[in-house]
Amino acid sequence: MDIQSPIQQMVQMIVSTRSDEIGCDECFEQLDRFAELVLAGKNTAEALPLVLDHLNRCPDCREEFEALLVALQSTTFPPRPQYLPT
Amino acid sequence: MNTKTGEEWCAQLSGLAPDAALEELRSLLLHGLHFALARYNVTESDLEDFVQDGLVKILKELSSYRGDASFTTWAQKVCVRVALTELRRRRWRDVSLDDLVTNSEMSDFTPEVLTDRSADPGQSAAVQMMMATVQRIIAEELTERQRTAMMAVMQGGMAMQEVAERMGTNRNALYKLLHDGRQRLQKRMMQEGMTPQEMLSMFEQG
């Protein structure tokens, strides 16, 4: 079972702390580029490692990234019914 | 099919006749937000409000678009943040920090392994000792603000933006406060001879 307890998550977060972590503002600046790299199947750990690291630590930024990804992927979906011509 | 370049978007939106570009962008953002927020409790009216507020922000910050990603991706990013910021406010509106930070020094954090009957009692004692050390280090190394923030975010699960507001700061500064706290704990753990591998392996079940 891979589910981590809260304290395990906390210990994981502490021991993996990096001195060069970026904050939420810097992550947000690069989030659009990061999302496009993900959609293009690129290696984000190589391209934008600090953004990836931040998203693994910050729940708010993570949530925004996941929502952005869905929004971007939806451009391939058909329009919603009310936008179809009558 | 949208084939406008970023420059074209910016020029049209800031030009004398932005309506067509605005409507195209509005439609695109609304479509994206509809799917992005599908699992949240939002109404059609909410979505339209979020897009409208998003458009205001996009127009205001047009000059900050740098072309690192496509314009529509950048715009969608801005819009998603506007929407989620409001949704978090709603979600946590009636919750204070006191509601979350009920016990001091994270004394309630109990690893799953301690309640697991099949766990090796010897290992559990080692984990217990480690956790007692972690709790002591937290009490000794972190400031009151750091402990409060850590409790609210990690134990209480409150959104960073909401914790930040209640603590009179912003989300970016809160992240840095927590980062500083983690660095202090990490350094202290190493000083006490607790290596990362050792600590993490203590949680693994055989």
C-alpha cells in the first residue's frame, strides 16, 4: 500500500527540501510553458525541474496546474451544446 | 480554428476594435473552464463570472505576456487562477485558523504503522522514537508562525492562499516561510544523525 500517512508525507517533504526551491509567483510565471511541455510529452523534470518540484510540494499551485491541463486538453473536445448552430 | 499569433491577440485586444477578439477569447476560456471545473460545485453563472473577471485581469496584464507559451494557454492560466482563488475563498470562508490548529506541537500526528497490528513492535518503537525526536525538533526549531502555518496547511488541509490571508501575508511569502521551516528541520535532523534514507525506510513495511 503506497498511501502515506500525514506524518510520513511531512517527513518526506522535510528530508527532500532543496535550497533552490522556487515560490508560488515564480511557479505561476512558468506554469503555462510547463503545461504545454507536459501536453507535448516533453521531459519536464529536465526542462523545468524547479517548477515540477514546486508542484509536488504546493497544493494550491498543483490544483491550478491540473485545472489548466484539463482546460487545455478540452480544446480538442467538441463545443458544448449551446454553442452548436441552431 | 484559432490561428492567431500571440502578437495578433495582443494587438487586437488592445486595439480600437477588440470586440471580436474578446468574444473569441471569452468563448475559448468558458469552454476550458467548463471542463476544468467540472468536479467543483459551480453554476453556469459562476463560470461566466469567472471568465469575465479573468478577461479583466488578462487585459490589465496584457503587457506581461512574454510569449513563452501560446497566448491562449497564458490566458487560460490567468483565468483558472481567478476561478480557483474564488472557489477557495468560498470553500474556507467560515473556517478560522483556530478551527484547524487545535493541538500544539503536532502531538496528534500518529503514523499509520503504530496502529497496524501486523507491524513489527520493534520497528514501531524505533518509529515512535523517531517521531518523538521530530516533534521535539519542530518545537525547538520552528517559530510560532511556522508551526501555525505548517499545522494549518499540512494537518488542516487549508489552501495556502487562505492560510496566508489569515496570517496577514500572501501565498508566495507563506511558501517561503514554510520552506525556511523545512530547511531548519532538515538541517537539525542531519545534526541529530537522522539521514533521509533511514527516516523514510522506517515507514516501509516488510
